[in-house]
Amino acid sequence: MPVRLSINAVTSAERQRVIDAIAAAVSELGGWIDDVHLFSNISVAIRSFLPPDRVQPFGERLAALGLKLSDSAQRDLAACAAVPGSAAELFCTVQITFFHDEPDLRRHVPSVPG
């Protein structure tokens, strides 16, 4: 069983709802989120750890959110579900690209003296 799982997905669902639902799913399945990176309002990368036996339900929750998982993500999720894990935790990254008509999210960055 792999000790690392990388999931890539796309969606046109509302960004904050998807991020909140993923955070709730990770927590409810006994995992925890280690880091989140937002790339404007176009993409998010979520780094988490999950118990190996909870990977399949996690994949099902992602699909239920309306995420279109990449072929490689679907294969990796199936491989994780097919092989019993001996690792205490599985390192999981979820990268989602959002399709929408919103303008780019711009944040003011203050100038730094020096």
C-alpha cells in the first residue's frame, strides 16, 4: 500500500463550500489537515493525513461533492482500498482547480520597508 496519495480534481462548485466539506470529511474520518495553500480563487492544495482504512470513504465524499477526480486519482484510490494498509497514517494531498466566471481574487500586499 502506498503511504502517499495525490488526488487531483476539478469542479465548478462553490469554492468555500468545497473546502469546508473536505475539512469536515478529513476530521470526521479520523484524519487531520496539515496545510492549505490557496492559489487566488483558481485552485487550492490541501495536505492531510488519513487512516489508511478511511481512504475509500474519503474518495466517495470527494465524488459526492461534485469533484471530477483525475483518472490517476481514481486508480490510486482504488489501489489504496484494495490493499490493506500497515501504515498508521496515509499522507494525502488534494489539489482542486475551480472553474468559474469570477475575476481573479486580488489581495493587497503591503510594501515592506528596506
